[in-house]
Amino acid sequence: MSGFPLGEVGPCQIQFGGVDLGYTRGGTTFEHKEETVKIYYDQTGKNVQNIIGIGGSAIVKTALANPTLAQLEALIPGATIDADGMLMKVSVGVDKRALAKELILTIMDGDAPSTDPDATLVIFVAVPTYEGSLKFDDSTQRSHAVTFEALPDDFSTNVNGLYRIGLPTP
């Protein structure tokens, strides 16, 4: 494996549920964090005796530049496109796990996604949060912030898996 650079991974191609999300602006960041609890005993004072893992998370943050309505629709719960444009609805009570899809980041090799399987990061179950804050003025390039959070995979052979660096051998 050539080594997938954890942390800042831009530029990369981003696919969510099979939809190419197009251009990004400002880079794409991948972050893995492990949650732990430290174990202490009265008899050993303030010295840590063990560290136990209690969970973990994987998060991808990016900003889409000039997305199409179809690309935005894939990210926003309850959004629908009709002849008049895209209608956004409030997503109170929406089970976002039910809307989760596979997220694939592939490092760019020039102007195309790399064909090296090791240049790919796959989040098995990703939930998007669209942050739609747009500035309209004469000098700001608009972008659409999106955060993807990994949930444990309970649907396939990757049970409890969050992500994979590299594509599996077929």
C-alpha cells in the first residue's frame, strides 16, 4: 500500500451514493478520532493504569463549488427537484441513518481521479449535513459546506467498520 495521507486529502473526487459531487473549494479534510477513557486506581495515585477504547468517529469536511441541483438533492434530506427548481423542507425527526450512503474519496492524479486502489478512502455509511451558508457579493466565490459523519456499518460484511483506506481486491 502506497499510503493514503490522513488529514488533508484535497484535491480529490468525492462520490456519495454513486453521485459525483463535482468541484470542491478550499480542500477536503478527513479526520479520524478515537474516544477513550483512562483507568485509575486509588492505590496508584494519579497514574494512568490503562486506556480503554469506547468508540470512534470519522468525519469528512468539504465545500462544494458550483454544485448542480441534483448534487445538492443527494445531500439534503427532504429536498426535491421539480419544474420550478428545488424545494427544501425542514428535516425534523428524519432518521438520517436511513438516508446514509457510501462515501468515496479518491485522490486526483492530475485532472482525473487516480486509478491506484490505494489512493481511495471509502466510508461505508456516511450521513451528510449540508450547511448552506451563501454570501452574495461582487468578490466572493460561493461554496456549499458539507460535513459527512461515518456511522458503524451494520449492513454488510464490514460490521462495525467505519471506513477502509484502499479498495478491496476483487
